[in-house]
Amino acid sequence: MGDVRDYTIEQNWPQYSEEQHAIWRFLFERQERLLAGRACREYLDGLQDLGVAAGGVPDFERLSDILDRKTGWRIVAVPGLVPDDVFFAFLAERRFPSTCFIRRRDQLDYLQEPDVFHDIYGHVPMLMNPVFADYMQAYGQGGLKALRLGHLPQLARLYWYTVEFGLIATREVLRIYGSGILSSAGESVHCLEDPHPHRVHFDLRRVMRTQYYIDRYQETYFVIDSFAELFAATRADFAPIYRDIARLPEIAADQVLPQEHGYRPWRAGKKEGPHLSAARV
Ligand code: PHE
Ligand code: CO
């Protein structure tokens, strides 16, 4: 098993160039406009309370001090994607591994691998929320267990469809909480407004059976009512659940199941969020 310490590097904040800070500010300001009214309250509150992310690539130490006071999480710099066991061990210790590099100007709209904008802007505000912060730690512990049991693909889908691409319906209005969406200009609009993708209520087993693509917008989004619901649904011991679903077929990324109710998308082009269109149809 990899040792988490072997993967920790220095962020070396003074070495970011003015151009790199300008790229951060461009991405930040574009998302600020898109996410007002689209991101969930917990995310927007977390971002505001962090307070130091608007001016340029943040210094992880400063950010960690604010985050640590709120939920006991800290950010650690890593060189890129780390092995699964190392990633889970970090989360289990309330350490969020973040890349340091920022995308280039010709990659502003899309980048397949996470960069510092995705990792920090997308993930860290959610870690300011106490319930979500506990969920992420539990996920890390669950990851180490899934590895031992040989069910990593099933658990990885849970991360994908919640932490990265989750939607939440608060007072009947669909909002974003998934970090992969929050850091993407195109998908922030697509996930709420495009009529094509399916939006169905979160169901743990259903999620664990659902395949996903990493290189295009999601075909299916899973909607929770609250973070308390998500946390409660994942508290059970997953060992028997993994065994159960191993006997069931996988579900394609774009497949709708019989009797599955969808949430209506926002009406395209509407300035404000709809108030009833998140109602399940
Ligand atoms: N309850 C899960 C298990 O037994 C752990 C877990 C919690 C996984 C929360 C993900 C999220 O494996
Ligand atoms: Co991510």
C-alpha cells in the first residue's frame, strides 16, 4: 500500500505566474456568474466563507487554516492523480489531495484531468459544510474497505455520481453540488437545463450499478433531497450490498429503468431558477 507521505509535495505558491493567476480569475468570474442560482446554498456559503479564492490561485496553507477551523479538513498538494489506496487514506484522515497546476488558456472550457481550479474551486467549498465533510471522510474509509473486498468500481460510481456530478433538490428547485459540474461552465448549464439527460432520485444500489463516461457530459444525474439523506443512505455496511448487486446487471450510463421518475429540467434560457419544475414528473 502506498504511503500518503510519499505523494505529498509543496504547492510552492510564489511560483505561480501572473498569467496563471489571471486564468484562475477568468474561470472564477465565469463560474461566479453561472453558479449564482445554480449551485446549492451549501456550496455558495462555503465559497463565501473561504473568502480568499477570488483573487488568483489560492495558497493552500491559508485556505487550509480557514477550512480546518470550520470542519477539521486540510488541503495537501499532490503531483496529479494518486493511487486509489492513497487517495482514500487521505480522505479518511480529512486531508483533501489537490493538484497544483492550472490549465492553459487553450483549455479553459475543458480538461479531462483535474487541475487546481477543479480541485480547489470545485471541491473545497463543499468541505466547509459539516455534513458533507463527514461524508467525504466516511467515503475514504469506505474506499479502503471496498479495495479489500474487491468492489472498487461500485464504490467509485458513488463518488462520481455524488461528489463529482450530484444534484440536490431543495424546496423543489434543482441545484448543483457536484464538483465536476461546479468547475465546468458548460456542464453547469447543461445539467440543469438540457432536456436530454435523465435526472432521477438518488438510490444507492442504482448508483453503484450505473456506468459512466469520463469524457463527456453525464447522461444521468442523481438527485438528493439533502446531504443528511445522502449520509444516511451510505451509513449502512456496504459489504452485503456489494454482494447483492454483483448478481444484478450493470446499468448503462443513459439507461432509464421502468417506473423511474425523472425531474424536469429548468426551462432553457430562463434567467431565474424555476420554482416548481424540479417536481418529479
Ligand atoms: N458505509 C460504507 C461502507 O460500509 C462506507 C461509506 C460511507 C462509503 C459513506 C461511502 C460513503 O463501506
Ligand atoms: Co474532483
